[in-house]
Amino acid sequence: MNRHEGNRDSVFESIPLAYAKHRIRYNGSHEPEDLEIVSINRSYEKLVGMDRRSLAGRGLMEVFPEIAAESFKWFDLGVRVALGGGPVSFLEPFLSLGGWVSGQMYSNEKDCLEVIFNQVDPRAVLGFEGKAKSLEKNPLAGSGVTSGGTLEGLAGDFISAGEIDLLISHTRDGIMITDRRGRILLCNPAALTMTGWEKGRAMGGDIREIFKIIHPKTRDNLTGDLFDILARQNRFEMRGLDLCRHDSGEALPIEGTLTRFQRPGTGEFSVLVTFRDDSAHRQRYRRFEEFSYRDPLTGIHNRRYLEEGLRRLDVKRNLPLAVMMIDINGLKSANDRYGHQVGDQIIQLVGSILKSVCREEDIVARVGGDEFEILLPRTPRTQASKIKKRILKAAMTSPGPYGPVEVAIGYGVKTAVEECIGVARARADRDMYRDKHRRKGSSHPGDRHD
């Protein structure tokens, strides 16, 4: 274990949330059959009541066989995330622990799944501290929204419309509901407080004006982009974003969810917005998040951050959206000949070069041992070609530990909304391997291509 990995493990060991790393276990037909437990932290041991020595190397389905009978498909979701399906947040009942859990799944390397979670009281999540009652089959105070049984089975009673009014008014979370045109139909006091709007001006207003979401670094207005995403999917998790307050212009860190649903009786689609002040959480876990989104060796972003960034950037206003793949030529040979310390220096040098060439709004990430990927919003093919040339020039003139570094680069560009960004990524990958093949006469001191 290197120093960077040691620091990362130390952070996970000390956080008050349960953490576990899993690796997909395949059967003879190379189909996923279980998620092997690789490592856990102290909070995980305490939560499940078992120590790491008895869990290491065992399968998740072996330790928690009840998972197979649960309505929420934990195993299927975990495998999808481990295979590159992107990070997923959850708030679901987990029968094996006898309660509800809230957390996030993500993957930083192929076939591996990392989970951070905690057991929660769903009543506290909703901000309702009174008697627990089922929300099943009850309208949200005349808005035409039904809960779908979120707290089904906690008690046999139902909440009346008046009680739901009280719950919405006193919850700590902001709640807003819009009609199909984006006009606000419902806005609770917490939402008004956090957005800085008065009720009389907010009700009936355009959600894109009232709920102004900005990027924490660039301060770009992302609200339109987020609602455009709902045209392709019914739910979107908001994390790491800021809300621009109307009254002061200050940025408020928030987290929450946008959900598109069909209103009973009308058939029209509306949007439910739920969000909360994330200031304390963001400050408390800033160091942890830094480790989670950063590659410890190079200091640039990792695959997890890139996948989340791709979901945010893949919108109309960022077209043309270019994707660039970079691979270091001869790294394995350099490791074999000069040692892994030299190989690490080469990886760090390439990460530094890519960061220096790219713009602040671009996302540069290390996605594998010698592989990097860059997302370049509003970048046509001509501009992507120029960026490629700048990277190649910087690499060939770089003071590598044993001479200049050589890299292979490919890129693809998404130019239309209806195109799938996966096509551009595949094109970039193929282009990169063609470039690698053309450069087989590498000047790298390893003398061989990997």
C-alpha cells in the first residue's frame, strides 16, 4: 500500500458512516454471482455487529442472504455500479439490518463497488417527529401528488390532508411542486427561507427563476440544464451544487432530488423538488469528499467524479461536447526497467500536463493505471484537434525522469442532443488505440508499447 492509499484508508476508517469495498465475484460462465467483501471500516463493523476478520473475503449474498428477498434489488444495483453505471444515492429499507439505510454507491475501479451508508429513521429524514403514520394513498394537501407508500407498514393509520399540510409546513426540507410548464403550485416555508423569496412572489412563478442552481466554482446557472435532464429521466439527484439566494445573491450549498411524476386524475406531468441546506455536511466531509473525488497519485479527478460530471455536462448548452482519451505509451516497460516509482512519476507528469493544457470548466480525470479521460464542453472537432496537438507538444518537451513522455490520444465529439454520449466515448477510445498503433516506434525509454 502506498502513502496515498494509506491516507485514504485512514480517512474512511475514522468517518462516522459505514464504509465497505466489494469486488464482483464471477461464476464459471463469467456472470456476477456475488459481491466479495474486500474491506470495511469500524462504523460498518458496529452497524452490522460483525468484525472484519469474519467478513473479509465472504460474499455479500452469503453474509446477508435476505437480500435476495428484498423488493429493492441491492445486488443488481451494486453490480451495475461496479461495472461503470455511475454513482447512485439511496434511501431504502434494508431488512437485513431491520431498518432504513441512506447512502451512496460508486466505483473507482472496474469490477469494484464502494458503499458509504448509515442507518436512519425515515421520520427524521422527513422532518416529522410526531407519531409515525403511513402516507400510502393520501394526497399531498390537494396537490394531486401521492406518496406511493414511502412509510408503508410503520403504522396502520393514515395522515389526513390537514396533517400533511402541517408536515409540509414544519419539515426542515424545502419542498416545491410545479405544473407541466414549470409554474410553482406549492412552496413550503423551508423552501422560501432557503431561496430567499416571499410567498406571494414565489407562488405561480417560474421554477427556473425561483430555484436558481449554480455551479459552486464557475457560478454558471445550471437550473435549465437540470430540468432538461428530466426530459430523459424521471429522477435526478442534486449533490455538490449551490442555490443562489434571491434576497442576498449568496450561494447556499444544497443537496436534494428532482422528480418528474404524472399527477393522478389530470395525466399532466409535474416536478417535485425536495432539497436541504447542505452547508454543515459539506464542511464536515470536505476532506472525505476530496479523497473520494481525487486520484491520490496525481491529484486530478478520478473516474467517479468524471461520471458524475458527465451527467451534468451532457446537456444542449454544452454542445458540441468533446471526449478525449489519453494513454501513456510504454508505462509497463518503464515500470519493469526502472521500477514503479519512476512509473508513478510519469503518471504524475502526464496528469500535470493535461491539467495545464485544459480550461477550468473541463474535467480531467485519471480513469485507469495509465489511462486518462477529458470532458470538454462547447468544443468542436477543430478545437479538440488543437488541444490534442498542445498535449502532444507538451508531452514531447516534458522533462520526464528518463526523457520525454509519449502518449496516444483519441477524441470523439457529440454534436446533437439526440446523440448518445457513449458513442462519442467509444469513438474516442477507438481513435486513441489507432493513434497508439501509429506510434509504435516509441521514443520512451521502455522501448516497447503496452
